[in-house]
Amino acid sequence: MVAPATLRVVRCGGSTLHGARAVFSADSYLLCASGDFVKMYSVATEETLRVMGGHADLVTGIQLNPHNHMQLYSSSVDGSIKLWDFMDGIPIKTFVVGSKLLALYALAHCEDSVFVVIPKHGERDTFQLVSVKLTKAAGQDLEAKELSVVLDGVDASPKRIAFGREGEYVASVKDVNLQVYFFKQKQLNRFSVSATKTKSGNNHFTCIACHPTEDCIATGHADGKIRLWRNFYHKKEYTFSTLHWHHDTVMDLAFSMEGTSLLSGGVESVLVLWHNESDCQRDFLPRLGSAIEYISMSSDGALCCTLHTDNRITIINSNLRFSKSIQGLIKSTDVKTGLVVDPRTKALVLNGEPGHLQFYCLQSDQQLFSLDIVQRQYIHQAGLNQADLVKVAFSAQGKWLATVEEREEVTDPELQLKLWFYDEETQSFKLNTRINMPHEDHITDMCFRNMDELEDDSLILVTAGRDCVFKVWVMVEDTDPEAQQSVSWSCDFVGSYHNYQATNCCFSEDGSLLAVSFEETVTVWDSVTWDLKCTFCHPPGKIRNICFGRLTCSKYLIGATDHGFLCCWNLLSCALEWSAHLNVLVLQPDPLSEHIAAVSWLSKESSLFVFKPNEPRPIYIQRNLCKEKIQLAAFVPRDEPETIGSEKYLWLRRSQLFFLTDTQELMTLSTKSLEERLTPSSKQLAVEESLAVTPFSLLLGKHRRQQSQEDIDLGKLVVRNKHEKDSPAVKELLHTPAHVLPSASFLCPIFINSLLISKENKSAEEVADEVEMESEKTEDDSDEERDVTETEQEDTSPMELLGEMTCKLSKSQEKELRKIRKMDYSWISAF
């Protein structure tokens, strides 16, 4: 019996793409570290081609194998170095170093070793650059304990160490010090710059790059200056020149492959190209979106890419023209909108760039699009109070979108409520109604009445605010003849309760009831007459979250207080059904089932409780869900119900739970192993044995061919299924590496011919039967008595086996039938 799969907490996306410098492969693929994984992107299509997982912690460096450009080294905080065949996504070897690895460098002249940055043993915040010898012993998991120290007192950042002129020397910067170590001479030279701070910043080193062919080192500084160091073989006779354009910190530097130009980037979101190391000859590529974290060059110099702090990868041509952009999950400092699911695309919707709403695809780990809500230019300057997006809500079908933006002011806040309509022609949201100051104070919550069948006729939006009221907004016909749209939104009802602040609101599943929490009290209203039906209270503590039960549990209302109580009220009896002492931070109902997920925070530990409102006992509990504090969660409906082996996890069958931590990590729960989650669906289909016949499975040689043959001794028709047989042409097509495959025009005729049935290739039994038939053609078929005699001599005719005794066939008809039975019709199954 197979043991049921355990539930794992996994990073599902949104990981930082700028954790390490990206690298271009020889055939123009882009490889990038993303959290615990290494991702391979297509430069032409921006598509994620492969996700390579196996590290147990963050990947801190990736480098192509200098001796085999189809292989890749990766280092991780888990203390291991992995060698990958990145075209197939297969780990070839794993070298266990033991210490945390913070940066990785691979050089062509070092055949059996790489360089890594590790913490210095016994000293805090002190790091070393060491050489690690990679053993060539057999086996996949090997130990690499042979370390030799190259430099002491280096910085942990990978951009502050660089190797120069084919690995003849290594340079490192930290604070205001530069040190250069020459391998052949075993000589170490140290230089320093003045630590005096100026109005524009200070002289601290921030990054370093070495010229590929000359003895020249470029260093970036916190005051925006770039220094070019020469003659650093001598400790006192060194020289440097200065380039200056950046007004703030220089984040990264990179020389071109020939060394004729230098690229620099910083917080200005501008890529600067310096020609011939001259302060006067420079070109710019501005408006790249956010601060540049890393700059990488391709080996042929045709492309470069920049990694940005907003999780964007920008691919740029050598002539400094924008080419492609790959946008991951933008991590805001504060996700005020919460995690919302777009009903149309099933994308996660949350704060993106300042004033924008990002639609993030969970499957591709990329941003679908960004919607500019505030529609104002954002000024990157600390201390400015600028409009920000704080609330988002979708209607049931995703036709309407409501947003709230606000700007903090010392006296009165500036608020705007906007209603957006989805235009099918342009496939985007268009602004329908703008309402200035919908409330006199901050809006705390808002929701649509989700009535699918009546969405266009009776759509209602409710907003709750700190001004002690909730407001009901409805669609009305626009009577303005100059208006571009036929409908707009206006306030229909204003409700309050004892002058308490309204904190939360939600509708019941059928839309007949509205629950609004006012500090310590929950009020329930009729959504047609707006009469107050009942109130619930569970002191002490204010109501933090509320939600209605669904389906068979629709008669329950759930609430969580900030004093650590989870309560369930019965709407029919207007009484408390049960309560539990639980400090719930997140309360999230599943839209497709009765289950509700509650995330608690106690003793620096996040725990998950899944329950049904009609049962006080949770159906699933997971303590210590993750190390970080969980801030937000959302259930995302699956395209198809998941096959769950254990009843314990049936609550994940129709929806998947995602949650966001305070460190902006997006995580989920999965019963699949790492290999199953990373294996493409096509590979998973190929190894299944119980698949239905499809054209794709036929291409992989997994179709079943049915052949029938006659048992002459028993006179019975035996039909059996032969085992699958792979076509040699298909085997050749699928097992040959892609980079050495011939053209498709050459492969196509071979593949088609392999599917045809050859007439010359006949079995010995078929040849014997044909000889027998030819000899029987010479007999006299018109002799009726002979036909009857011959028929009677047979034990059982084939037609008798099929139960058709009433029809007797002549000898010629039987011979024809035997021919037909021996023909192979298995090729029809392909269609």
C-alpha cells in the first residue's frame, strides 16, 4: 500500500530574480537565479523554458562551466555546488562544501576548481574568498572539503569581487579599501580612498569590474562616481581617472567583451554606456522602470541584460536599444490591497509599481500586465506624500473592478474611489466612474455583492470607513448627453451603528445579507430593504476579520477578534455556535467549498487551521507553517480538480491556497514532490502507463496496437493487445540533443515513413497463407457439394464464433474474409 503524500510548504513563485548576476548561454538562453531555483528563459520569446530545483536554500551564484558551455554551476546558502546540464535540466553532480556559499566564480584556467565566498569561521560578519577543488570521483553526491583561502576580509556581495585578464589577478572592494591579489607572483596590494563624506554622498566602494584584456579596474562608489584604476602593480605609483554622471550610488558595472566600452547602472533606472573610458562620450538608455541591480553581457557581445530591484529582467541590444522584458512579481514594501484573485484570468492581483495594480500569473511566475490606477507620475524622493493604491475588489464575473487610492495628509486624507469596466474589444479595464472623497476618513474595506446571474442588473458595491458609516453604491443610467458611457455609479444608502468605526464588510453567498463589523460588534443587514436584522458581539477585542460560510454552511458567520478569539455565530438561532481561543491574523474562505483557512501567529510561529463552520474541530492543522509571519492568503480555483490521495487533504482538491509572508515570499501547499512539481506535463504524460490514446501519446510511442490472428488448431479468433513499441524514428527524434538535430525538412519524411505499413515486410505465417490461397484458386469453386463438404469438415467457422449461425458463406467468401482479418488496421487508432 502506498503511503499518502505529505503536505509541503513550497515557494511557488515571486522569488527575487536579482539575487545573483544572470548569465547568457552560448545559444542565447538566459539563465537566472530565482529563490531556490535556477530558471532558463528564451531570449526570443521571454518564455520560461526550464526551472531547475534541487537546492535547499537560496541560490547565490550561477556560472557557465568554462570547459563545457552546455553545463552550469550553481551555488547556494545550503552549502552545495551543483553542476547542471541546463538543456535537459538534469543535475550531473552535487559538491557538498559545508559552509554557506554567498558568491560563485568559475575561471577557464582552473580546470578542477571554482571560487566561492564563505563566512570566516569563528568571526561574525567576516568573509573569505576561497578556492574549492571539485573532485572528479565517480558518483553524483561528492564532498568538496579541500579549500584554500585566496583573500581575507572580502565583502559578501558578489558584485564586489572581480577577476581580471584571464584570471591573472583578483580584485576586491569593501568600505573604502581596494585589494588586488596576483596569483603568479602571490602578491597582495592594498589601496584606499578618502572616507570623507561630501554633500553628494561618500567614497565607499559599491561594485567592481575588471577589463577583459588590459590591466584596468573600474570601481563604482556611493557618491555616483566611477574610478578607473591603472598601474596597480605598484603600491604607490598607481593612478586612477574619474567618470561622473550618476547622482546617487553606482549599483553595478560591466565591461563589453572587447573592453572598448563600460556599462553602468544605478538608482536612476538609466543604463549608461561609456565609450573609450571618456567622460564626454556616453550614451543612455533611460526609463528602465526601477533601480538596476546587476548588469550582464553575452559572450558574443550582441546582448546585455539588466536585473532590477522590482524583479524585472530587461534584455538590451548592443546598440543600446530595448529588446525584451521579463517581469516577475513586484514586491512592494506594504501590500495594502491584499491578495485578490481576478475571476477572469485567475491571476493574483496586488500592489505593483507605485500607483499600479499588477496581475501576476501563478503558472508562469510572470506578470501578465500592470494597470495604472493613480495615473500620476511617481517621484522617487523620500518624505513625499504621494497617492497610493490601498483597496481592490472584483465583481463575481470580473466585469467590474473597484479601487481606492489615498494620499496621507497631516490634516485631511485625500481619497478617490474608482470604478473600472472591462472592455472586451481592448481586453483591458477602462475607467467608468471617479468619486472624490467617498468617505470623510480612510476606507477600511469594500466588497461587491456576488450574484452571478444578476450581476448586470443588481450589482452592488459596499464600502466601510473610519468615518463610522458604510455606504452602498449602485449603477444608475447616465443622463448626461455628453457622457461616453451609459451607466455610472452613485451612493444609494448610508448605514451606521452607534457611531462606531466600520472595519469590515462582506456579503453572504446568495447576496441576501450584508455583514458589517463596527469595532466590537458585527451587524447583519438585509441587502434589499437595508434593515438591521441582528447583531453579534464577543468582547473583549475589536473584530479583525469576518466571513460567511458557504454551501451547506451558509447559515454561519465567522469572526476573529484582535484579542485572540475565533467565533462562529448561527444566523438562524442568532446565537454563538462555538468559539476558540486563537490569535487569527488571516481568515480566508474557499469560494468553491465549505472550508475556511485560518492562519494564526503565536510565539513567533505561523500555524494553519482548516475547518468547516459546522464543526468546531479543525479538519487539518499544520504548526510552524513557515519561519516568516504570514500577512495575506488567497484561495485560487484550479482549472481541474486535483487528485488527492488522502482524505486529510481533500480541502485542496478544487482550490489551492497561496499566502504571502512579511518578507514578500509567495508560498503554497502542495502534496507533490519537488520532482513532480518541476517535471513538465509532457514528461509526466510520457511515463504514465494508464493513459488514453491521444495524438501526443502516439508521437511518444505509447499507443497500443491491436492485432488479430486466427488460431488454426482451435479455430478461434484471438484478439490481444501487444505491448507498446517505440518507433525507431521517434526514438531518434526525442533522444538526440536539440542542438545537433538536423532540419525538420530532413526529419519529417523519415518520421512519416516510420508510421506507414510496409507491404514487403510480411511474417512467415502470412506468406504461407498466401501460398495456400493461390493453390486453392485453381480448384472448382462452383461445385456446391464440395463446398458443403469442405464446410462441414471444419470444426467451427469464424462466423460461428461471432454467434452468426444463420448465414453460411461460400469458399470464396471465406477466403476473402481471411484476407481481411489478416490486415493490420492499428494505424487507424492514430486518428
